[in-house]
Amino acid sequence: MNNTRDIQNSNQNHRLLPHHRLRVYGMAVEMLVLVRDAQVRDVKLRDEALRAAKGACLNIAEGAARVTRADKARAFTIARGEIVEACAALEIAALLDSARKEDAERVAKLADGIVAILTRLIR
């Protein structure tokens, strides 16, 4: 699977797991692909952005699978922090001319929507 559509199509065909039912999971996967495709030249910032974007996807999946409201909120809170961290890494990379400003803006716009949804899921 090379892009977001492949992942989303796969998810639509196999909606067996709880995270596949969450729109925010698909958005986080889309953000992961955007972060990867941004081709941040600063090795440490690229690693940080990718690690955080991956962590966000995994924590959203974990939160979706949890049963109690408190467990869900904990995982979604961590995911929200990871989304913001990935976005900040790209913003900093763009500020330092290690990434394109357009890529950072695209990620920030998507991150804003993800954070809004996760905030509602946490409450």
C-alpha cells in the first residue's frame, strides 16, 4: 500500500477492528503520509515528525479498542499530543528551510481538524 487511498480502501473492505470505524484514524493516516512525503531534510526533525505521526495513528487505534471511557481518553490524549508534535516538527523544519512551507501548512491544516475531533473524543 503506497498511499492513503489504498489504506482507506483496505480499511473499508475489512472493517473488523474498532479503529477502522473512526474517521479520525483515516485522517491521522493521511497526515502520516503527508509527513512522509514532505521529505524533511533535517534528519532529526524528519525522524521526530514521522515517529510522532506513527504514534498518533497507533494511539488512536489503541483508544478505539479500549473499553472504559478513562482508558479511551488517555489514549486519545496521547494521540492528540503526538499530532501536535508531528505538526510542530514540520513547522520548525520549514522555519529552518529544511522543508517546504506548503507542506508544513498542509500538515497544520489537517492536524487542526484531527485535534478538534480528538478533543471531542476525550471529553
